[in-house]
Amino acid sequence: MQNIWEKYSQSKLDKMEKFCNSYKDFISNCKTERECIDFFTNIAQKNGFINLEKALAENTKLKQGDKVYSVNMGKAMLLMVIGSEPMVKGLNIIGSHIDSPRLDLKATPVYENNELCMFDTHYYGGIKKYQWTALPLALHGTVVKKDGTKIKVVIGEDENDTVLGISDLLPHLEKEKAKLEIKGEDLNVLVGSKPYLKAEKDKVKANILNILSEKKIDEKDLFSAELEIVPSGKARDFGLDRSMIMAYGQDDRVCAYTSFCAILEMDKPKTTSLCLLVDKEEIGSVGATAMNSKFYENTIAEIMNLCGQYDELTMRRALNKSRMLSSDVTAAYDPNYPTPMNENTDAHLARGISFNKYTGSKGKEGANDANPEFIAKLRRILDEKEVFYQATEMGKVDVGGGGTIAYIMAGYGMEVIDAGVPLLNMHAPWEISCKVDVYESYLCYKAFYTL
Ligand code: MN
Ligand code: MN
């Protein structure tokens, strides 16, 4: 199999490195859904994308070549570049998710135990709980006051800022026969040990509440809040050869970033280009901001209407005729853990963007199985544009698999295949990607939009 590093010219290496530096900036600073959407919105506006809400309010007609975006509850987003062909012929859609595994603060998180103050959490998505102890952690999120005022919180990122964390047990105290198992309920974040002298009881908690009140946050405000505990720190080059990137949240923000960069560069495409950045994939794609939400369909209907191309049947036909890359990461083959994997069929680092014809496991259960006619078209365009890709699945037949948003969009009758960056350490606090795979994914998404 190909190792892409052998194929790159010096000028391509330079472009790739520059792209990855911007990606590292993004992934270092955007650790929640809202932070991602704020980042994408800001850049989209600077690149001539019109806010759909504004276009609707002013009844602005849209035409081919126009770029438009719509944000869903601050946590999901749709971007479209309107093509010269009528949308009834189908759209080129790339969809990725911007939520990542983490620990969410509970609605009443603050308590004191043995003169230590803790934040109680409920983990989000598939995590290995032990990986979250004894690490510097940061608190990111939004608190909404009763009057609607929003307070943004980022604590634990600046190198001079304090960090938080979950304590772990000394090995000597861990009996061999009763190996410590960290349960979800044990993921309590230590936030303080200093008493507020004037308080009568729970003095350490009282001190923490005082600190929160300096930020205009009352204890009860934590009920109307979205506060996420995430690994503290920036993305870094990884490996002595700096060939890889270690960062939090690469599942699936690496595909979100690369597909967003691809749509930014679309200029007067033939086929309408659509980029979906969705929330709640890690917990089953349910809820108002998830792929299962009617938001996306409704928004496409609104845009078609402003283009003078809407009626119910036309929209159904447009979705039916569309093509989609469900752009999500996949587990790369890890020589440290060969047992659940198949080295012949799993994705490998440095072999390019990974196409999973189907996900699912144990007899392809729950899989979206992509059509060979569609794959053949993709092969043609990717080979033509010299994009490096690999055809893979995830893990051994009776072991692997895993769901993505693919099956949801396939439900409209469109062609869908999973395509994304292979990762090591997937779902761990610090995930590893290979720089050339990140760059090839961006090139693949650009090529796909010209299909
Ligand atoms: Mn994912
Ligand atoms: Mn995931």
C-alpha cells in the first residue's frame, strides 16, 4: 500500500504543513460545539456567506453563485453555495459532526466532601473513564442568566490560568484483586480546597461560589448552562518526525474543519454545494441540533424558496438525487492492539482519507452500505484530482463497526458513503491524526464538491 509521505513534492509538503498549522489553531481554540460554530460563522461571514435569517427577514432573493449559511441554536450549522444547475438535479453534501466525547457538568454540580469542593459530571459519548483522571482539564461553556444574558466561560486554557482535574488513587492503595474501576459517578472534578472563613458550613464550597459570583454566576444559574470539562491545552505536533498531530476532539472536528475549508473555496459551482456541521452524533444523532433534526430539511426548503426553486415535490426530488460524504473519522490500525483489528482491511495512518463502504458490525448491522455505482464515480474524480484515499472498514467483523450520520441522510434516498480521517487514540482525551491524511481529506472534499 501507498505511504503518502513518499508521494509528496516539496511544494505540496509546504502547503500541507501550512494547512495543518491553521487546523491546529482551530482545534486548539474550539473545544465545544458553540465555540466551533462561532469560529465557522465568523469566517463564513468574512468570506461572503449571507446569514439566511437576514435574507428571510429582508426577503432577499438568492441566485446561483450566492453563498448562504444558517446556524441552529448556536450548536449546528448549514452552509450552501448555490450552483448553476437547478437543485432538483441534486446537491453535493458533506456532513460531519462537531460534538466530541467529554464530561458535562450536571445541573446541580457543586458539592463539598471532606473539605474539598467538587463538580459532579455526567460523561457525554463513549469514553474510557480511567483516561480522564490525573489530567489537566479545562472548563468551557455558556451560562444563561434568567434575563437571557449569556456568560461565556473558558477556564484552564491560558498557560497562566488555573486548571481543574479528577484525582486518581495511589497504586499502593489499589489491591490487585479489587482493581479500581472508575465508574461514571466517580468522575468528579476537584475545584477547590480553601475555605471561606465567614461561611458557617461547607466553607470550601462557599469560597468556590464566591469565585463564581465574581463572574456573575449564581449556583442556580448552573441549571441553565452548558458547561463541558475538556482536556486543557493546545494541539501539538506528535512524533520525533512531527508527522502527526495530537489534539482533543479530532473526532470529528478534523472532518468538520476540512469540509468547511473546502466549501469556503467553492466559487460558482455547477452543482449546489452543501456543508452540514451537526451536533449530538456521539449520543445517537437525536435532538434538535442533531442530524435527525428537521432543521436541515427545513433550511434547505427555505433556501430553495428564496431561489424560486421550492415546492414540496421539487425538494423531495433534490434530496433524493443528492450525493453525500458522511465525513467522520475512523480508527486507524494500531500495532499495539492487533487483536480486535484486521491489518489488511483497517485504515492506516499516512494512506489518505479513509472510505468505509459500510460501517456496522456483526453482519453489517445498522450499516449504510454505499452503492458501487456511486463509489465508481468517486474513484473517477479522486483519481483525476490525484487525491490519496484508502478503502477500509473498522475492526474485525464480529468486533468493530460504529454508527455515523450516514444512514440518516441515506433515508432520503440519496447516495451516501462514509469518508474521513483515520485516527489513533480515537475517543481518548488526546487523539492522533497524521498530517498528510488531514490534508488529503481537505483535497478530497474539494474534489467531491466538483462531482
Ligand atoms: Mn465521529
Ligand atoms: Mn465518535
